[in-house]
Amino acid sequence: MRIGPEPTTDGFIAVMYGETEGVVPGNALVVDPKKPFRKLNAFGNAFLNRFICSQMPNQVLQSISIIDTPGILSGEKQRISRGICLPFPLCVCVSV
């Protein structure tokens, strides 16, 4: 992982319980009826390409899920560097 003066990740990562450890891409998450992410399909491929789920068999994750969101970029980078508009996916992730 790269460490820098600004946030270094531009993706959304859902950390959830799973029987086996693994990573599921966003495109697969939105079509899985067992996952609560179907509404995120409306944000298109630019968003889904930056969305993954890290699953692991951890007892704590049986009762909670964590969504890691991108940080805030400075100045113009916030508006033009992402390729997606952040407020809308953030609202849907919170309400899921």
C-alpha cells in the first residue's frame, strides 16, 4: 500500500463476513441476491470498477460490515481526478 500526504486509495471497500477469505469485485456484488448492494448498480461501471468486497470468516463481521470510502483530495483533484461523483454512492452505501 502506498502512503502519501493525501489519501492514496480511490476505491470503496466493503469488509464483510464470508465463509471463506477472498475478494469479490463490484460487478459481482451488485448481482448477488445475498448481498445488500443491488442499488449500487445505478452508478455504473466507473463506480463498480472501484468497488470491492473483502470477505473473511471473522466472528465480529457476523454482526457488522465496514465500508472504507475514498478520502478527500485537495483542490481541483477532488472534482476532476476521481471519474465518479462521490456523494451519491456514499449515501446509498450508508443506507444499505
